[in-house]
Amino acid sequence: QVQLVESGGGLVQPGGSLRLSCAASRSSFSINVMGWYRRTPGKSRELVATIARDGITNYRNSVKGRFTISRDNAKNTVSLQMDSLKSEDTAVYYCNIRDVVGGTYWGQGTQVTVSS
């Protein structure tokens, strides 16, 4: 059973920063894409950013220039550095991995609240 453990969520003022981290209980050789998604109540879960094993990244347009995704294959972790946070970024953020044989796994979610 794959386990994804997230950390780093919390309450921050607009313009502030948070860093989310996720550790996967599996070897990096089996991980294809790692990423972060988010969900606001009443809306479907949406992609925030992804990063492939070779380092290629993909970002939602609204977070480009503010968020940075990174991964450490040796440690089986993925992180999301969030700067210049806005109230619109308030959501539950979920870590996601897709393995090389088609499996998809989700973290439990961590709350990010941006409010003055």
C-alpha cells in the first residue's frame, strides 16, 4: 500500500509564503509523475503543478511565477514552494503520484488558507 505523507499547510497572509512537502513510501524508480492538486469546496479538484522524473514541469497559469515545484528522486519527495500567495489560493492541497504501470495515488490533503 502506497502512503503519501504531506506537510507544510497552514494559515498565511496575502503576499506570504508556504512550502508544502510530500514523501512517498515507494522507490523513485517506480514513480513517473509527481504533482500537486487543490480543491475548494463546491469545485472539482484541479491541477496546480506537476513534475516528471526528468525535471520537466507544468503549472496552472494562475500560479506561474509564484509557485515552484521540485522533486528529490533520492528521497522520494516532491515539494511546492508557494510565494506571493493570494486569497484565491485557499484550498486543500493534495499530493499526487503516478507510477510507471498506471497507478495513481493521493495524499490525505493539507489545508492552505490565505487570509488577512
